[in-house]
Amino acid sequence: MKTVAIVPAAGSGGRMGKEKKKQFFTIGGRPILAHTLTRLSLSPMIEEIILVAPEDEILACEQIVGEYSLRKVKKVVEGGITRQESVSHGFGETPRNTDIVLVHDGVRPFVTVRMVEDVIKLAAIHGAAIAAIRVKDTLKKVDDGVVIGPLPRDGVVRVQTPQGFRREALKKGLEEAASDGFVATDESSLVERLGMLVHIVDGDETNIKITTPDDLKMAEALLKSMEG
């Protein structure tokens, strides 16, 4: 079973409030992107990685790939305006004999082999699987800054990546979304609208997405605790 991972890392990083794109900030002295790609590379189930980068950062990404000997990264391709376009560009580079396509955020550097392989295995069985965390906090519905009432948290999850799909399912989801002008915030939404059932594997609270300066501080602390 051939699995190829697409890593979208073409975001602008505007919420960092700095000129540098978030994937190039460092934790533990290494770029976030290097941590993410290294973690993905640890899984023997992933044969290839396709990295999707901003047009003006392709060389910088290629340098990271070389510097950290990330041999599973076979291609660095230019991203699009939206995440969906970036994933589509990466998908276009997947070999036709690929069975499972895994998508993982370039700024989630603490993904584990267990998460990756649980998603791949479940996607192979059912066609689509994602990592997610069940909501523990109390949820409230608000309107104009005022609480309207509680929302049930049973059956509610916080979605993470990795997300895995049979290649043909993701292909159809991307094509139909483009044709309909539909823009999703994650890949599972693309196959949900095809009528496919998306199955859940347990994510992890440490599998954070680094998008703000506070996230960066948390990532530094997490890394120290893992290394300590």
C-alpha cells in the first residue's frame, strides 16, 4: 500500500504579526517545518512526501530538506492562494499508483507515528480518516457578545491533521469543489460533501498547530518537556 504525504506550508503566517512566515520560525533551534517533516519521515508507512511552499520560499524549503537530510521529501512545489489550491497542487504531483494520500499541516511539528499510522490504516479500510480530539470544555452559543445558551458537547470534536484518503476519493473531492466554487477549511470537508463517511482516530493535545506567538511559546515548552 503506497502512501504519499502532502504537507501544505504555503501560508502567509499573518497571525504571527511578523514578516517571517510561521513555518520558518524555530523551536529548539530548528525550523518548525524541519520538525514536522522529520516526524512524518519516521513512519515507514509513508513512502514519499510532497512539500507545498510559497513561490518565494521554494529555495528556502529545499535548503531545509537538504540540511536535515529529509530524503522522503521528493518534491517541493508552489502553493496556491488558498490551502485548498495548495493541496490540489501537491495532489497533482502524487504518483498514480498511490493508494493513500495523507495531508498534514506544515506547522504541526509534534505529530506522532501512532497518529499517522492510525489514520493511514483507517483510511485504507473506509476511504477517509482524520485525527481529532473530543471536546471537554463547556460550549456556549453567543450572539453579539452575549451568551444565548449551552451547546451539547457530545459528538463534537476538534479536528486536527493528519487526514488520510484513498487517492481517488480526494481527487474527486478536489475536482468537484473546484467545479462548484466550494472552498473548504480542511480536506475532510471535500469528501464529506461527496457523501463519504469520515472516520475518526484519536489525536493528541500536543499535536498543536503553531499560528500565533503564544503557540510558539507553547511549542518551545512542549519540545523541552519531550527532550527532557
